[in-house]
Amino acid sequence: MSWLPTFGAWEFAAAGALGAATTVLIHLLNRRRHRVLHWGAMAFLQQAAKRNRRVIQVRDAVLLALRTLAVLLFGFALARPYYGSGETISGAKPIHAILVIDNSLSMSYRALDGSLLNKAKQSAKDLGRQLPAGSSISVIAGCGIDRSVPQEPLLDLQAVDAEVDRIEIADTAASIGEMLAAAQAAAAFETNQPQQIVLFTDLQATTWEVPVGPADSAGLVPMQIVDVSPLRRENAWVAAVRVENGFAESRTTSNIYVTVARRGGNTVRQADVSLLVDEQLVGSRSVSLEAGQDSQVVTFEHTFVTNATGGVTYVPIKAAITPDRVTIDDVRHCVVPVLPQLPIVFVDQFGKSGEDVRRGKIGETRSLRRLLRSERDDDLQEIVLSPRFIALAELDSKLLEQAKIAVVAGVSTPADKVSLLRDFVEAGGQLLIAAGGEFSASAWQESAWLDGNGILPGPLTGRMIGATPDDTQGELKPFLLSFESLQKSSLLHLAGVPDESLRSLYAEPLFFKAVEVDAMPESSSVYRTVMRLDSPAGPPLVLERSVGEGRVVFYASGLSSSWNTLPLSNAVVMLDRLVREMIRSTISDRNLTAQSRIQITMPVLARDSVVLLQRPDDSKRFPLAPDYFDRENFGVTLELAYRRGVYSISAVARDASENKSEVDPIWDTEVAINGDSIESDLSKADEVALSTLAQDVALTVASSADEVSFIGTQTTDPGIWWWLAVVVLVVLVAETLTLVIAHRKLRSIREPEWAA
């Protein structure tokens, strides 16, 4: 082992040496600053100052030495020196090289000489050929692989090349912590050879977003990073694709929002944004993306059409922009849930058979029904809604089986329907209860609370607050919505609308009458308040509670009656958003982020069937083994879903024909998988991220495989820099003591001898 240390960051050592030399140079320049003039009148002082000059000279020499040493050692401490085994790549001793190749999305960046991943793979192969004979090599993909069983080191270079070639781009972000953990697992194999890690990466900031702590790097062997990053870091991508409300209604125009982002660059970039539905182009827009950081939302309109009479149909769509150097993220996929009709049952005091608008018999759900009307013609609308607008007495389990949400409003008492509605909610249904009309607070409290076992989200006091204009003889004292309470709910925020405009919007309706909810602490703890009247501490207006797999929402005022002016104001949009959000919560989200395991729940009818999976850009279908996730949930698991696109899953009968592509499935669905949008930001990691890791690991950075030098395992603690820092502190203390002692000495001899 050489007595000379190896520096993790030699630049700091060079800076320390330069600083020490500068200290000496400044001292020499200061000595030349004074001009010597002979003056006879001052000759008698020479002998008096002779002893003072000796003390000053000794003091200056000691201080110069201490200060020079402090600067030099401080630079060495920052350089993180350590002692190695002395075996380099040119030596004859075999080593265990752990090659970690970053294969995250950013490594698909295409430069003039190919993608960054291909560059990293070629560098890894070249490095393997330079190793001494008999060396062991572990090849590790940075992400997108199963790490449950670490692979044993390889000895054959052809096997190493084959393992490197198998690494493909994974549509996900890499993590330095996970890569180091995989490297440590590979280092655990006993090879009796010096070990070193080589990481091939583009040093993307997201890779280093989560700092590596001492626990993660404890016992880690020396590490070198081969930087394969491009000279220019510029990228534009499709950051998000979503449909308004989270679902679409068949034969109704829906808004589709495409978010396009850009990072880097020096000039404005023009890009075409296209929307495709079932691979058919339905619209295109041109956008200008500014240099640096820019993000824009492009809106498309489309009318989805489905022939289904019930359930949810998932329609694949995708947004694309003009390709650039990273082509994978120039496309983003989405599957849109399309409903043939809104799965709602409306129940009020009249129902369809009893409502007569001409005679003033207006059901409490009328304003909400009109608000949720689609753009379809009136005849079709009546066909869709006629069996779903009923009186309470007509409600039965058959109607609820076809619905996802039930709205009960203006009903005096739930009577014998509490158990039926409770079962509906526990099974995953959504229940909206509204007052108004003939609503009796005392009757509902008695029959629907049942100490939390009923269908009310919270207990009622049985009293009313306020009064309608018809019931008031004197001055009206209406309530207003508490805007502060609304701010806590993202549901009631409108995209692109500032808070001041929202405040004005929600200040429009006047509330004259509402049901009083028990707001005592012991009662309010069982429900969550969504909206209040007057102030953040005012009476609850909207509250909710989860019951089983579903949810109950209570609206303490009326939907259509004279209890308030909400139906006459623009703020009525909050009821539309509330109901649509309740519908959306019943629909399974099939838009997922790329990950190692994705579980898809299957219906009961498909449990005894053969399940087939078709991956993106692959015409073949592969069997999946369905199983129970837990005691209740049954389905299939997608393993290593790191390829962007739409995955098709279908279930066919076991006794079907061998040519399963021609068999009608019992059940099928589609899942859209995309990488995290943050991985498309190619920004480079700063020096802080690297220096944090370098505090605990002997770390160097190279720009190519030719610069890599294997040092082998460390024979001394890499924390030698800490001891150097202690020495620097001791030197600084010694400098202070020298100044104090010299000052006292000068004071004791400062009086001239001739003064006596």
C-alpha cells in the first residue's frame, strides 16, 4: 500500500496548496512594503527596539507556519483523502467490479452519437474488457427490474455483454438510494476480490432528489461515477392528459385538457399538440414554448359514443407533441371512463308520477336534475332518466343495483328505507341526502341516525335555523356561505379562477333556512364538515362520512325550494361538482404510474376464467394467474409494468377455443401506464447532492470509461478528512495562543532601557 493518500476530490487539495502558497507570498510581499531610511536622530532608539524586533520576528514566523498549515490541511480535508490497496486497473490482481447502469427515462435522450443508455452500455462493455483476467463483474440495471433475488457475479465477458444488452429503458425515475442498495446486495457475494462500484448515469437531479444518508452508505465500497450526460439539457413533453370531471358521458361533449411542459433551451420552440381517440386523430393545436421553464394547457373537445347500456366503458386516448431528443415522453396515454348515462337515482317527495310543475308540485331534486342534464335531445333524456326519478316508496334494491349514487331530497322521513340505503352505501354506493321540501329534522334524527348505524353522516338536533321568506313576518336574516370553509375543499375550486372571483361567486346565494346539525365535539368527531354558513366556525352546511366502502353526504338546506337562492345563482355549480365528484369516486382509476406491481381487481363473473394480457406495441397475449389480494379482493397482478402505453386485460371462458383472439371475452378492461412527469425534467444534480454522498463514500467522477481507475477496497477509514478538520481546529487555537503570548511579551519589554 502506498503511503500517499488518494483524494476523493483532488480539486480541493489543489486549492488548499494554492491557498498555502498564497499565504507565504503575501508574507513576503509585506516584508518589502517598508523602505529603510537612515536618520541620525533615531539611532539612539535602535538598541531599545532590538529585543522587540526579535520577538516580532519569532511571532511572525510561527504565525506564518500555523496559518499556512491551516489553509493546506483545510483543503486536504475537503478533498476527502483515503488510503487504497494500490491495485489499479492496470495491475494483475483480479477485482470485483459492480457496474450499475442508469436506465431511467432520461437516459433515452438521443445525442448525435446515439442514446445516453447506449453510450453507458458501451462504456460498461469497454470497461469490462479492461479488467484484469479473473475479475468478477456484477451488472445491475438502475431501475425497472426485480431486485428480490440478486444476481451472482459473472466471470465470462460474453455473459457480461449479454447482460448489459438486456438492459432497456424503464419509463420511471431512478433513485440513487435504490441503486446503492442494489450495489450493496451485489457486494455481499463472496468473491475474495477488491470491490468497487461504477455508476453510469446522466446525473439527473431527480435521481438525487432523496439525499443519501449515512445509514444508506454505511460500509459502501469505493464508488466512481461515469458521467454520460449530454452537453445540452433540453426537453419538451406531455405532462398530463385528463378529461373534465374524471369521466365522460356518452353523446355529450367533454373537455379534454393536455398539459405540455418544457425545460431548458435558449429559444422559443414551436410544437404541435395532437389528440387521438382510439388511434384516430380528432384535433391538433400549435403552441409556443418559451425557453427555460414553461407549461401550457391545451383544451380539446370530443364527444364519446358508446353502445353499452350500462356500466363503464374505458376508451383509450393519447396526446402527442412534435418529437424531440426524448421521444418516449412526447406521447402520454389515458383511458377515459365513458358512462352511457349518469348512474343516479333521484328520490324526492313527489317522484316522476307526482310532480306537476304547472300546479306548483315541484320535486326537491328538480333543479339538480336540470343541472345535470346532458346535451342529448329531450326525448332521449326522458328515456334515460324516467326510471331513475322516483318517490321514496318506489325505491327498491333492483334500482339501486343499476346506480352508483342515490339522491334523496325533500323527503319527510326515510321510513323503512334506511336499511336498504345503508346496504347500498356499505357496498360502495354514494348517498346524497338533502333537506328542503317536506324534510323533518326530528323524524330523520329518530329513524336515520341510529347512533351512527343509520344513513346520516352526523346527528341532528331536530331543530331548524333561520326561516324562509314565507314563514317570516319581520326582517329576513339570511346566511351566507363561509368562503374560508370552502377553501379547505379542493372540490369547490375552479381551474383558472382566482380566489377573489370565487369569493364573489360563492357570495351570491342567500340561505334562509337550514337543518341544525349537532356540532358538539363528541358528535362532530364522527363526520367531516365540507362547508359552513357565515364563518369558519359557523353552522355546518355540508358534511360527509364514510360508511363501509361508500360515503354519505348531507346537505342541510334545500335543492329547489325557498330555503335558499342557490338554484338561482351561478354558485349552483358547486352542486354539480359535488355530484360529479361522487360519481367519479365510484369509478376505478385505470390511469396509473409505471411501477413494479400493479393489482387489477376483477368482477365475480370473471373469477373462473383464463385471463390474458396484451402489452403495448405487442400483438401477442400472455396468460396471467389471477389470485386473491386479500380475503375479499380478487384479481391479477401486472409485474414490472415499466413500458408506456395501454395494457389490455381480458377474461375468456376456460372451455373456449384455442384461438382466443376470436372469442368474446367475459370481461375486459384497459389500463394506461405512463412514467412520472418529473422524470422528463433533465436538470442536472447540483454539487451539494454529490458532496453529501462523498462525505461517507470515497467518490470520484469520470467523463468516460477510460478515466476509471479501480482502487480496490479501502484499508483505512475514509473519514480521515474528519481528523484533518480536527487538526485544523487545533492549529487555529495554537495561532490564537501564539498571538496572546507574543502580545504579553511585547508589553513586558516595550519600555526602552534608557528611560531609567
